[in-house]
Amino acid sequence: MATEHHQSSPAYQSGKQKRLEASLKLFEHLPDCALIEEDVLCALTGWSRATVWREIGEGRLPRPIKLGPRSNRWRVGTARSIIHTGDK
């Protein structure tokens, strides 16, 4: 039987943090067409999740690419343009 971790469990959070750290380390090497998770976008921009969705609602950030009902991604190029234009 496979072990499943609840999102609030320490094991789940530890794995999530490791994935975030790995994504941030690799970010500069990713092509603009690569996809990043919401957590990575938040870490790169300094925005909270609420700010990301407010920016989308106000038309200043493109809607995410939906990979599933709870799986949103943004293009690396979008994150780079936010970082370089100082829209943080």
C-alpha cells in the first residue's frame, strides 16, 4: 500500500520545500517556454498567492496554464518579464 501524505503533514511540506528550492536553483537555466508552479512564481516575485490572483484579475498578469483542476503553471518568460520590469 502506497503511503500518501496530507498537505499539512511535515513530510509533504518538506518535499514541497525541496521541490521549490530545486526549481529556484534551476530557474536561470530554464527556457522561457518552460512552466513553473505558483509557489515558484511567488518566490521569484515576492508576491503572495493573493497578489498573484489580484494581478490576474486586474489584467496585469496572464491567466495560468491549467494542467488540471488544482494545477496552475506560468511560463518562465512571464516570470522573467515581471522580475526585469520591476513589477514586483
